[in-house]
Amino acid sequence: LPHVLESETPRAGKLPRLGGRLCLDFINTVNSWRDPADFDRYLIQDDVLTDYKQIVYWARSVEVATETEAQTLFRLADEYPEDAAAIHERTLTFRNALHRLLTDYIHGREADPESMAIINFEIADTFSQSRLWWYDQKFTLESLSYDTEAQEQLDEFLEPVVHSAIELLTSPAELKRVRECPGEDCGWLFYDSSGRRRWCSMEDCGNAAKVRRFRERQKSATS
Ligand SMILES: [Zn+2]
């Protein structure tokens, strides 16, 4: 199996984690959600999750998969390329539906029924494999999917993301704190724990806006 050197880690494995919630980091796996021609429309620019293996790199980087699990998934993807491709497509469909529901909520729109159906499909799939456990004086929900067929393991990384999404969507207090970065080539979502956060990243989008404002002011001062 290929040993990936730090510098050779694909972009999916080293995206900045600015979402503050796993499901928001999952949404932030495209370079930009904004249509460059129309700020108020969505059009994915430069999707980082270009194939199944990129999802595994991402899952590893956000600790949804251990190194050993990631190696297993890489191997399974080589063994079952069609299954891996199908799960890649399903993952993007889920991510885009989640983005749609959250941005509809942020903008005060009703939930989109088609996106609801996609999320509900993933919930059914995830919870059919989950069991409640009691140990160490705690309840935990754990997957039984390690018992199942190899092909079925390929979607393992989705389960924690689905859990994170459900937690966020069903908690009104949490949901109210989800923001959409107003960066021109961004639209990343993040959890605003301080109540004052405007940008996904001050260094990146915040700074770009500052530089632009500065230039505009300079222009108007000299004209
Ligand atoms: Zn941004």
C-alpha cells in the first residue's frame, strides 16, 4: 500500500477545519459554493472530493477513520471500484443535500423536500446498523458494520457525519449559530460559538475582504 508522505497528502487530507462541527467540515470540502457569476446562487467550484479515495483522505484527516481503517478502505476501493464509485456519488449527494438544508435554513426558506429525502435515506441506513451500548457509565451509539460484508464497509465514514448532521439539525440552539461565510469565492459554513464570527477564516476570507475594501477606498480617495 502506498505510504503517503506528508507533502504528498492530497488536498482532501489537509483541508483547514474551520466548521466547528464535523458535518460542517464535511460541507467545506469544496473550494467554493458560490456561483462566480451570481453571489446569491450556488454552484460548486473545485470539488475537493474528486473520487472515493479523496473521501478516505478527508475521513482520515478529521479522525473519522484511523490510519488502519483508511488503509483497509483504500484496499477495498481497489477491490470493489464500482461500489467505491457508487459510495463516492452517494456521499456527494448527501453533502450537497445537507448544504441545501442548512443554507435554506440560514436564509429563512422552507426545507427542500428532495434534500430531506436524501438525508432521511442516510439516517435509515446509519441507524439500521447502530446499537445503543452501556459501558463505562455512559451510553454510546455504535455501529455493527464491522461485522458486515466488505462492500458495506466502504461507507463506514458516513455514519459519524450523519450523526453530526442530525445533532446539529435537531438542536435549535445549535442550528441558529450556523453561519455562511460571505467570502466571494467561499460560502463555507461554520459554527459561530462567540456570536461575533463573520468569516470562515479571518486570515483568508476576512483579509481578502479587508484588502478589497482598502483598495476601493484608495480608489475613491484618488479619483
Ligand atoms: Zn470563507
